[in-house]
Amino acid sequence: MSPLLVVVGSKEVLLGDARRFAEAVSDAAGTVNLDIYDGRPHAFHVSVLGGEPLPSAVPLLRRVTEWSSSLAVREHAI
């Protein structure tokens, strides 16, 4: 199973589902990071698709960049 990054806001209607999914992946010996963004609603990250991202989405963009870069480094090390 490929490593997963699960991103969810703390006010997300599917927060419980995201937690259960991350737990199931972990229980299946998968690699999963569950990032919960405080006070963010469902789909807060979608603002990045429309040009200038909302300030609340900028930390997420940095996190995705950091996380995907770590995968690339891991790939080259194998």
C-alpha cells in the first residue's frame, strides 16, 4: 500500500470517517499521516483551485509539498 496523507478540518462533517480510515490503514500495516486542521470546515482546501488560495489553505499547501517531497527522497533511497 502506498503511503497516504489524509487531510481533514476539525469542523469537517466526515472527521470521524477520516479518523477511522487512517486507523484502518495503520492497522493494515500501512503508512498514513492524518493531519487535522483546527477550525477548518469540509473542503477548506478547495480554495487553491481558484487562483489565490485562502490564507487557511496555505499551511496545507506547504504540508503537501513537504510530505510529497519526503516520498521522493524515500523513493531515491530505495
